[in-house]
Amino acid sequence: MLCIIQTSSDTYFNMAAEEYLLNSFTDEIFMLWQNDWTVVVGQYQNTLAEINLDFVKEKNVNVVRRLTGGGAVFHDAGNLNFTFIKNGVEPDFQRFTMPIIEALKNLGVDARFEGRNDISVDGKKVSGNAMLVSGKRILEHGTLLFSSKIENLSAALKTSPLKFEDKAVKSVRSRVANISDYLSSPMTVLDFRDEIMKYMFKNVSDCVNYSLDEKDIAAITELRNSKYATWDWNYGKSPDYAFSKTVRTSGGNVEIHLNTNKGVITGLKIYGDFFGDNISHFESQFIGCQHSQTAILAKLNEINPEKYIVNVRPEELIAGFF
């Protein structure tokens, strides 16, 4: 088993690295890695329905879609991630996570497998896991909340699901805790990372160190730039959804209803107690526009909404689209 400590904290590079290692190697792999501030959404989720867009924008939080299903999670420097890639085995969360659970027990933490895919301590979730079967290889990865800022986790994932109507998989929030709170002796998250890897080498007979070489890094960087760092993958791949929101503007209450396909607006209706003219023409100009803040604001500035809705400003109206 190739054992990798990935030192890059670049969100998009790390997600690309998992796909590259899954598809370009035949070896079994264990990897430990960390991301900068990031919301990671599941393969089948509606990204906008899972994130607190205002918080994400204000704090410059990365947003990325992963290969595996399941719910959205928040990464920061206090979170350690692990990845197992194995050959020809049955998908089984409990079996995959057992080395991690035993490593935690070795540190004096009474961890246990609970539910469908969680590791918990004292009834609180410290690790969520997800899995992908690709041919004869399985990728299983999970989070390890070590010293994360729980308040940021909650803020980044605090959403208003009533705005969205879709069939996307919704995240289920759980009570969470940090592993560091259960250690008898303090350590840093990097110390913790090294202890997990040390346990693997001691208890898995075929572990060997591996570092990404120049060829690996070049291939991963290409995948990062062409897929994982793109709007098309992170937002455009969201299932079709309907969105609605009412916003109060200087021109009155404006109620926005829109439909999307692959993150692109396919239908828009606007209602409210405002004064205006030719609203249907205003609505039609958004068809084919990305449902993203950058694209919507550019369109609002281009067409000047005050020509259609009296006294409304673009910076007021954009809030109604998200």
C-alpha cells in the first residue's frame, strides 16, 4: 500500500489528486491531506442549496464538488482528511474505517462506528465518510475533525432549503465534536496526522512511503484546472432545481422564481408590489445565464433593471437571485 502525506492545502488540487490516484495507479493507496477553508459537496447535491453563499463569499471559502456521494462537509486547517483506495473489495464503510477507529483508540479516544458511515465519540460525530466504486477499485474517504472551528462549520453550511425545490440529495446535520477534546495529552493537528500514519505503518504490513513526482503533479494540476476549479463542475453539475426568494428593494418587494438546468437559468418569473414596465422582456434576458453571482450581476449591470422596475438598483436585486 502506497502511503502518502499530501502537503498541499489547495482544495482543487487535492480533489484532483484523489481522482488521479484512483484512475492512474493499480496500487492500493492510503493518503492523509488537508484543505484550506472549503465546503465540499457530494456528487449528487445542489451546491447552492448546501452552502451559505453570503458566508462563503465574505470569508473567501472554496467550494468544490467531490467524486463521491453523501452530504456537504466543511474543511479547515483543524480538519484532517484520509483516503483509502483499494482493489477488488466489497464496499463496506465499517471495514474501511476500522484502521482509523483503531488508531484513535490507540490515542486513548473511545471512537466507534455509528450509523451508515460515521465515526463518533461520546455520541458526537467526529468523522463523516463517503465512497465511490470505479471498476475494480474503491475509493473511500473521510474527515477527521481534530480542532476545527465548529462555529465556522455551522455558518458555512447554514442554508435556507425552503428557497429550493429539487430532487438533489440533502445533507443531514449531526452533532459534531473535535477529537482534540478527548485526548489525554495535547497535540497539534500535524502531530495527530503523523500519529495516524505511524499507526498505519505499524499495523499494515505492506505500507511504503510514496511522494508525488513531477509527472504526477503535472497530471493532477491539469485535472485541477480543467475540472475541479471550474464553475461547470462545482455548480453547473447540480441537478435541475427551482429557486424562489423575495427581497425588499428601494422600488418595493420583488419576488423572484427561476428554474435551472445544469446551473443555467431556463425560466424566470418576477412578481411584487413594485412599479415597472415590460417585465417579461426583463425576465427573458436572463434565459441562458449562469445562476452565479458573477454572471447575474454582470447581466443586471448590462441591462439596467431600473428601466423595468422603478428605483431598483442591481446590488439590491441580485440578493433575490440567491
